[in-house]
Amino acid sequence: MGTVFSIDIRSSDLDIGAVDAVVEWWHWVDATFSTYRPSSDINVLGRGEKRIGELPPEVAEVLSLCTVASERTNGYFNACRDGELDPSGLVKGWSIEVASRMLVAAGSTAHCLNGGGDVRVIGQPAPGSAWNVGIADPRSGGVLTVVAGTNLAVATSGSAERGSHIFDPHTGRAVTDPISVTVVGPDLTWADVYATAAVAMGSAAPAWLDGVHGYEGIGLTADGQAWRTAGWWRYLPV
């Protein structure tokens, strides 16, 4: 998926086979949904060489989620780019969320999964403590701020890792302001979607994100000003 993934397990009795299964899952997701692989199912579908019913059911699941995501974001989340089918703005967060559920089903009570800055944490890293998740500052490569929690999803979209690559689907133009938006909430699939859509919205993002139930966000404008939704304080370290 064009980025680095990591797995931090704090459940000492978890079978290592569960971790192997997660790694295999991510390789399968990459092979199925990668827009960089000509033979991937998503590219085969986009070229019209197969129908959706001929592909794994996860492809239909992802595209259905993309339709819902577009509806929830007033069209600012879009599963197409330059006329090509591209659900990448949802797939990474979704794949990590699924992986986290796989680990929980296998008995994990505490873990942290990180895929290119999209993070899902479960449980406590140590008794009585919360996970602390740093959010990158795309200007310096350092840490902009830190959020904390025990069952938390954190997704960041913007230019920190890949430069300016998010487009406003209504205009077709690349978005350069804000330079990053981070969304925090209970589910990484939707945190990822909302972060991507918020960047695409530009200056309308703060007011829109304030109205998204169950999720909070922080954004950084091109001139270095940070904005936060009203409930952002709930995720600050104690």
C-alpha cells in the first residue's frame, strides 16, 4: 500500500500465528486493492475485464463503503481519481480496522497497529496506562501534538508522507490548504474517510468536522495555524 506497517502486541499469551495472519491479510489487501499493480482486482474491475460478482466479496464491501462515505461527506470523499477507480482513501484504514478485529478475536487485549500514520489501539499498553499516539507535523517531520486513549482510532491525511496528493473531487484540483487533518474516534475506517474528506474540503473542514458525531479533529493550515474541533480536548494526555 505504499507505506510502512507495524504491529505492537502487549498481550503476552497471544499465539504468534495471529500476527502472521494479520501480515498475510495486509499482503492480500495490497494485492487486491493496489492501484500500482496492473493485475490487482481493483484495476481489473476498473478496466472492465471482470464484473464485481466475479471478484472477492471484500471488493464489493469496500466499494459499498465508499458509496456511503461519499454520501456522508457531501461528495468530498470519492473512490475515483482522474477517471480511474481508486478506493485508497478508505482501504488503508479499513484494512487496519479489520486486522485489529482479527487480533481481538484471537485473544489480544492490548495492541497498536500503525499503517503510515493511521493508528488503531486496543486496551492498555501497561496496567493503568493509555496509548500515546504522536501526530506528525508535515512542516518539520516532528510531532505536532499527542493524543491518548485505550480504544482509539487515529487517522491523518495530508502532505506529511506523500506530499500534496488529495484532490477536491468537485474541482479536480489538488488541495494545498490544509496541509494536514487528523481525525480521532472509535473506528479507523471512518476516521480515515473523514480525514481525507476534510482535507479535500479546505477551509470548510473545521465547521463540517465539528458536526460529525463521535469524531474529533485537528488541522494545520498552510500558514501554520492549527484548528481543533470543540471536543478535541477529550483525547489529550492526562
